[in-house]
Amino acid sequence: MGTVTDQPTPARPGRKRSEASRQAILAAATELVGEVGYAGLTIEGIATRSGAGKQTIYRWWPSKADVLLDALAAKADLHVPIPDEGSYPGDLRAFLTASFMLGRNRHVIEVLRALMAEAQINAEFGERFRASFLQRRREALGVIVDRAHARGDLPSTPTSGTVADIVFGVVWYRLLATGQPLDQRLVDELVATLASRS
């Protein structure tokens, strides 16, 4: 009888250990890609760094790209708020400032470049990347645009879809092509362009 009542107690720590293991795996993958690059990143290396077994990693993620995708999505969700500053320019400025701050992190840049490259050559991963990261970022910006529309604070052009294309198009162009910074000057230029009522 005592064993039946004691049964749930070990289950709770197991779940905590699983979450701790998951976080360790995500952190290890992010650190390693910054050290050895995407080509040098392996599930074995992630397992060694995190202290988790390879089977655990493969049980939770189908590939090293998916481990990085999960790490990146979690980081973006944590560090890029959906602010309500009371105006469209204010909300947009706060969102872009937080997004660009994250986009200046060397490890994040390495992960973004690697995942975008993988998405071009692996169609199945590309679908997951669009759904798990790209679309979630567009939806986060969409909340700001929808709120501005409800307030009557949104310029008539560009349309909400084009706002997202411009913001994320600039980000990806700078990350993948020119290497120009995602700095405060760019925030100012985008806010002036996208929130202008003239």
C-alpha cells in the first residue's frame, strides 16, 4: 500500500530533471555552434557538453537543426516582448529595439544563419523553421500592427503583411548578405518609414 502512495513522488522530480536536461541541451547546442560552427556541430558534441544521452536528444528532436531551432525560438520568445507603449511608433520602436539587440548576439547570429541555410536545402526542416520561428515572429509583430489598427493609430500604407516583410526582410538581408549592423539608427529609420502618417 505504501508503494502506491509513494508512486507519484518520484514522477515529479523526473519531469523537473527532463526540463533541466532539455535546457542544458539547448544551451549546449547554442554554445557549440558559436564555437565550432554549424558544420562542426554534432548530436554527439551536444550530448557530451550537456551531459545528456544521444538517445534523449534524438527522442526530442529529429536533427541538430531542430535542437537549434528550439533554442532560438525559446530565446526570441523570452527576449522580444510584445510591448504596449500606447502608440504604434512606440510599440514598433520597443519591438525593433529588443529584436535587434538579440540579433546582435554573436551566438544568435550564428544560429540564424545556420538555420536559414539548412531551411534552403532541407524542405522538411524548412517547413518547421517557417512554422516554429519565422511565422511566430511575424505573429508577434502582427499583434503590434493589429493593436495600432484597433486604436486608429496605423497608417493606411504599408499593409500589415508588407510591414512584416520590410522589417524581417531588412533583418535577413543584413544578417545574410551585407553584414551591416542591426543598430538604433536602423530602428529609427524603420519607425520613421513604417509609422509615418504622411
